[in-house]
Amino acid sequence: MEIKKFKRVLVANRGEIAIRIFRACKELGIRTVAIYSEEDKTSLFRTKADESYLIGKNKGPIEAYLSIDEIINLALKKGVDAIHPGYGFLAENPEFAKKCLDANLEFIGPSVEVLEKMGDKITSKQVAANAQVPVIPGIDRPIQRLEEALDFVKTYGFPIIIKAAFGGGGRGMRIVRNEDELVLALDRAKSEARKAFGVEDVFIEKYLESPKHIEVQILGDKYGNIIHLYERDCSIQRRHQKLIEYAPAFSLPTTLRERICQDALKLAKSVNYSNAGTVEFLVDQWGKHYFIEMNPRIQVEHTVTEVVTGIDIVQSQILISQGYPLDSEEIKISGQQDIKVNGYAIQSRITTEDPAQNFAPDTGKIDIYRTSSGFGIRLDGGNGFTGSIITPYYDSLLVKVTSFSRTFEDATKKGVRALKEMNISGVKTNIPFLINVLTHETFLKGMATTNFINENPELFN
Ligand code: ADP
């Protein structure tokens, strides 16, 4: 066992996740280093770190955070021990992870090999199938000819979904319901994939009608000890993007939840997974579960799992990277039996988007920013403060409101109360929409599927 204590950690990210990681570092007595783009000069997260440095001058708002060599050089110059990539940007980039290690900087995440395997949806499905974890029937190789898709449809029928192998964030997916649509859809999907993700590989699989999205949080150390922190229900989605997540997934039978957690563990163990990761599944109307992908990084919705298990996932990531085993004095998880789920937690993502304008992002200056608090509420803020400028360059997540209580119903009530207590003006937010979801009967019963928002237009009122 080799422990390499971190004195300084650089966060190669921005917004709420950067702040979340700085907090974890501070609690562990580690000095924090922020990077920021020119566009983020006045952003809040910068001021939450001990030091902050401009990066990617003249490169553009996104490219700045993708400047691999510049970030690594800065880290070396500033005496940094490790880099936390957050989510998005370079978080799942094996080249970045490898360059960090080559420069003798710890990459706070899984191994380069795991990032390579999990980076594309085709390879990760193969890994899951090899580990005997159920996957959605499909053609799990890049589709070359229309006939391959037609052959698949002969056996499995429509609808099918075409997916970009390297897609992410709900983008690069197309549902196809008949043969006429198929020809055009294949070509379009390929050219879209090439433009958006740089690789034109697409594959197809059976499209499940109204599934639930259930995912399992995994934590593994560097010595092969791997546990799960139970599941989250992330079925409340708009355009395949998550909006509200909760734990536990109480509406599913306990036996099914246990099977899903065991399958997640089986997959993680098969690749000797280390650090935090998430195994995602869809559950169909008949209660069958299928692996869809693994996210080898911290996720936006990790909060609900932290709240119900009491495990600080971000601190755990940093400690695991330093070489501490799960059962060390620092992490204090001696085995699966130590993980208990207490109560219910629901995370609502407040975005600067206008539900009345089909969720068009809103930008400008926030004139008033007053947040909620009180028993049962956790806030993970990004760039919200009175006078802050919301730019059009980045995703529109403003603050995450996590409510928790002993019953699900009470957690929804606390969530609604907290959302109503928020006072934000100057930019539009999706708060009214979130309240409509949290008070909807189907949601309250835990019965909402990934089609819930499409099926309930009254949520937009
Ligand atoms: P991304 O990496 O872009 O998040 P995922 O593969 O995780 O993409 O899928 C995101 C969402 O898309 C899922 O939660 C689900 O709502 C929908 N989806 C993906 N595959 C299927 C499928 N085969 N059938 C039905 N819905 C699907």
C-alpha cells in the first residue's frame, strides 16, 4: 500500500462541480487551484479556490477547459499533486488521464484502461455482455450498411434507436419507428455523430417504450475492493437529459433493485474498477433491466446518494486517489455491510431556461438571488449571486436543490417549499416547471418513466 498525500489539487472544471470539489478538498486540508477561461473571469467558482489562473487565452470558452497541455503545464508549475476533472470537459478523456500520469500528476478518476473501455457505448456494451450483465438487444458494432439494420428489425421489429458510439449528454440519439424513416435516419445520425463527436460510428438497439432509468453508484479503491452505494432513479428527463433524480428507487421491487446493484458490481469488478463511477440501466415495463452505459466519473446527481448513505463521494474519490483503501481510517468503509440507505433524497436541477419558451436558455444579469435553506435542504450552487452574469457559453445549470426526509412524500414537500423560497430575478429559470413535476401524482407514486415529460404537457403550465 502506497499513500501519496496531496497538498494541492487542481480542478480542471468550472461552475458547481468545481465548487463541490473545492469544498471536499478544504475539508481534507488540501489547497485548491482553479482554472478559468476569459469568459469566466467574473464567475463565482474562481473565488472559491485558494488560487485561480486564466487558461486558454483566445481559445474560446469551451476550448479553454480542453487545453490539455496548458492545464498540465500549469499544474506542474504550481506544484500541484493531482487533477480532478469533474464531469464533462476532460473527465472521460483517456489521453488527458495518461498525460497527467506521465507528468507524475495523479488523475482523480479510474485507470486509463477503464476510461478507454467505457468511453464508447459499443465497447462498454461488449464489456457488460462479457461480464454476463444483460444488455439491450442490438447490433453492437458500427453499422456499415442499411441491410444490417434491416436484418435486426426482421427479428426484433420497430421501434429502434440509433446511437452515436461516442455520444453523450443525451445527444446523438434517434428513434426510428418504420423502414421509410430508417434510410434517412442512418445517414443523418452518422453525419451528426461525425460533427458532434468527431467519430461517425453509430449502432442500433431496440428502443424501449417508457422505461425507467436506474443507475448504481460504485466506489472502488486501488486494491480491488469495490462496493456499491445503491441506486438512483433518474427517469425524469427532457430530451434524454436528466432533470430530477432521487434515491432510493422506491417504486421498484426490492429484489429487482438488489439484482441491478449486483449486476453493477459484477461489471465494475470485471474491469477492476477504481474510484467513483456509475453503471446505468434501463428497466422496461416488465421489470427487466438492461445495461446502457457506464460513466467513469463523478455525476451531477451524486448528491442524492451522498444524502441517503452519508458517504461523501467526492472526498472518497480524493482519498482513493491518494492510495487509501476503503477500509482505512480515512474512508471508513469496511465492506458492503457498512452502507445503509436512510430516508429519501430528491435533486432538482434549477437551470436558467424558460419553460414557457421551450426551455430556451436565458442569459443576462441576475438582479436578485436569494436562496432557500432550512431542515432537509442541501444546495450545490454554480454561478448564482446578486449581480452575477449568466453567459450563453456553458450549460445552464444554476443550482441543485436536494431535499431529503424520512418519507418520499415529505422530501417532495420540502423540495417544493425550497423551490418556492428561491427568489431569482433578472433571468428566467425552470423553477415553476420543477414544482409542477414534484407535485404531480405520477411522480409522487414513483411511477414516472423517461417519457413522463412528453406524456404530460400540463407540466409546462
Ligand atoms: P447519454 O450518454 O447521452 O446520456 P445514454 O445512453 O445514457 O446517453 O441514454 C440517455 C437516455 O436516453 C436514457 O436514460 C433513456 O432515457 C434514453 N435511451 C437510451 N437508450 C435507449 C433505448 N434503447 N430505449 C429507450 N430509451 C433509451
